[in-house]
Amino acid sequence: MGKQARAIVDLSLKDLVKDLNKAYCDEWLAYYLYWYMAQIVSGRAYEDISEFLMKIAKDELEHATELADLIVKLGDMPPANPMELEKNANNPYLMPPKNTADINRIIRIVTEAEAGAIEVYNKIAKKTLGKDNVTYQLITHILSEEVTHEEMFENLMER
Ligand SMILES: [Fe+2]
Ligand SMILES: [Fe+2]
């Protein structure tokens, strides 16, 4: 991002980049968690759940990619060391259930993670509204996908 592009950001760049880096860490944790649960899930309807988890995992990886791109454009860097991911995340890593056939628990874990993401992105959207239109646009795009994820899994729960 050029000088003028940065100059129009009417916020503390340091603060903004910190928020974006934390969200980036959340995305990697979500990606890993969903991807992992997609591999180990068993029991009734495991194929459907696995497919859903993989689909959402891919979205989370895409979110991490989009955030990394923005962080770099803003003149900063996402963490280089994966050990930093959980340390810097907004929310702690949610452990997958020991019982791999516990699909209800898997669904609850995903809805909890999505609720956390919605809260984080809603906060960043409020902070950037009218202050940094580029970030606002990306964040509301991600937010709308997190809302869809939550809904997909909430619907599974009601089944
Ligand atoms: Fe995400
Ligand atoms: Fe999500």
C-alpha cells in the first residue's frame, strides 16, 4: 500500500494491524481445527460432516490469506512462527472431542468458534467503518461468511 493509501487510514495503524494479526491467528486455528475434525470424524453421517468441515476449513484458510495480504499491504507482517498462532489469537484453541463419533460436540465446537469469529469481525468492522474503507470492506466480507458458517452448523444441530 502506498503512502497516500496509508495516509487515508484514519485510525492508529499499529492498533489496526494488531487486530488484523489476531484475527489472522484465529483463522489458522479454525482452519486447523476444522480440517483436523474432518479427518477424524466417524460414526453416523460422518461423510457429510467431514465434507462440511472441509468446505468451511477452506474458507478459513482463504480468510487467513486475505488478512495476510492486507497486513502486508499495511506495512506489517503476520507471525512467521506457528508457535505464535495460539498465543496471539483472540480465542483459545478449542480441542476436538476425544470421541470422534460425537458429532453433536463437533457441531457445538464449530458454532462456538464461529460465534467468536463473528464477535471479532463485528468489532473490527465497527472500528473501521468510515475510517478505513479497504479494511472495512474485507472485514464485512469475511464477517458475512462467518455468519453463513454459523448458520450452516446451527441448522445441523436442529436436525
Ligand atoms: Fe474465518
Ligand atoms: Fe468461519
